[in-house]
Amino acid sequence: MYAVLDIETTGGKFNEEGITEIAIYKFDGLEVVDQFISLVNPEKEIQEFVVKLTGINNKMLRNAPKFYEVAKRILQITEECTLIAHNTSFDYRILRTEFNRLGYEYKRNTLCTVELSKQLILDQPSYSLGKLTRALGIPMTDRHRASGDALATVQLFKLLLEKDVEKNIIQNTVKYHDKRIEKERLKKLIESVSKELGLFYIHDKEGKVLFLGRGKNAKSEVNKLFLKETKRALKIQERVNSISFEKSGNELFMRLKYLLELEKLDPKYNIRKKRKPYLLHFNNDDFIIVDKGRTIEENAIILIENNEVFGYGYTNLNFQEKKIDILKSILTPIANKNLAKGIVKEYLNKNKVQRIIRLEK
């Protein structure tokens, strides 16, 4: 559904203009199904050149309704409609400014018949409404009055709909001020993430990690992030190009990998909290932590050697866990041993793992 409109104003400084007349025709693509036409008292003087152009003067508007008195009707007739005007950026700006003065954020998707005409009606000497409609044989009455200009725009748009045979030019020209395209883009990104426990990496268009997140349900965490309206969250939403996911299998691995990756990647939009150094030692110098892996057949392994965290990884064969040399070749060594030790020790103090295998030397 479309709302074809035209607005006449007082003229004056940018964003200080007031509306003197408004006409809106609700159009279903074939015919007008509703309309609203009204003079409006702008509560300010009209510029002299505007009076000469439109014929509307201050005396005519003395008893006209003020904008706040017609605002509800404008909201109703344009609800769930795409706004259409000849140079929509002007009319839409004026409407948004008036609603902002009332403390209301007015948002509608828009289409401009100037832009469409330049794509669908080629080689015209002028794309002004008066000259274009004259060239196309579209009748116009009351030029520079809201109702006359809006009715002419209805007829012009009807012609443009017919000329857009493939029905893609008009669709691609819509400006989605309600952020529909942005919402659909973020929705697709959310759908690409698993519901499982693990880490998610938010990448920009160059592939750089902007943000590292984690959660028992990674998809849910991404969804929460994309619903936030903080400055940081909005910047992430604006710059995200792709999301990769890494299943961890258990919470200890998720915590360990998360903090180690933060240290290594230093993503721009993560808030880094300083961790106090963990000075306590493990109860044993050499042991293996075994916990749930990413699949039923797999174990998650952390090797502690000489009271330090050597490395972590996944195995699916028992003999790999019994042969230390083989195990070391499989595991990913850890450079920041103090950080890893603090994470593992803190976790073991509060949580259980599947089993701990003590090693004899």
C-alpha cells in the first residue's frame, strides 16, 4: 500500500519551515482508497515568495488546525504504507521534523517519483513535476497546491508502476527507513550460528574479528547482542559481515579458549576486564583433565605438567591419552601459562569434570 503526498510549507531556514497544507492519497496500486487534505496553521509567517507561488497566505490559515491536531490522522492514513512524493526527501524531512517537535519519531519507507522517472522515463528535458506531467499528458490542476500536486503524482506513479514490467526497479528504489533490510541481514547472520555451547566470532568485511562472544546457546547470545541498542552494540551490528562458530563441548574449554583468544585477538569491541594473578598451585604437579568433548566419541583433554598448563585439545582414542608423547603432539600448547592456570584452577575449585588422571613420573 502507498501513501502519495504533497506538502506546502512556509519556506525559511532549513528545518525551521512549517507546514501550510498537506494532501495524502492512499493508493493500492490501482485506485485511491482513502484521502486526507487539509490546510495547516504553521504558527509562523509565510515567506512572501511562497505566498506568490502557492496563493496560500497567513489570513487563510488563521482558523486552520495546527499540526498536532492533524498528526493522528496522518499517522493513521500512512500506517504500513510506503510514502511517495515528487522529491520525497523534502516531504519526508518536513513530516519527520514536525513529528519530532511533538516528541514522536516518525518512520516510514519512502519512494521518490523523481528517481523512478529518471530510470523508467528516459531522456526527458526536465523532471520537475509540472514539466514532466505536461510532457506525459497527465492533467494537472491547482499547481503548487498540495491536493493538485499529490493527485498528479498519483497518476505519474501509476504510469511508473506499468512501466516497471519486471517489478524490480521500484522494489530496489525503496528506501527502508524502518531498517527492514538491516533487520533481515542480521536475522540471516543469527540463523548461521549454532544453538550449541561454544564461542562465536563476529567478523568485519575484511574478516577481522570485531567481537568474540560465548554462551551455552551461542545463537541466543548473538540474538541478544543484535537486539541491544548501546553504542557499542549498534557499531557491531553495523559492521558485522559474517559470524563463525566454534563448538567447545564443555564449559571449561569454552572459558579457557575464550580468554586465551581475547588475549591473542584483542577484538575492538570486547570489554576487557583485568584478571587478578592466580598464585596458588595445583594439588598435583602432573595430571590430565578429561571432560566432555564435542561429540559422544570425543574427550576434551587438558594436560598439566610441572604444575603448569601445557596445552589442551581433543582425543577420540584411549591410547592417545595414555601415551604422553603422542598426547603432547595432539594438544595445542599454551603460551600464557599463568592466565591458563588461573582459569583452570578457578574452574576446578567450583565445578566438576568427568575425571582427573594423575600421572606418575
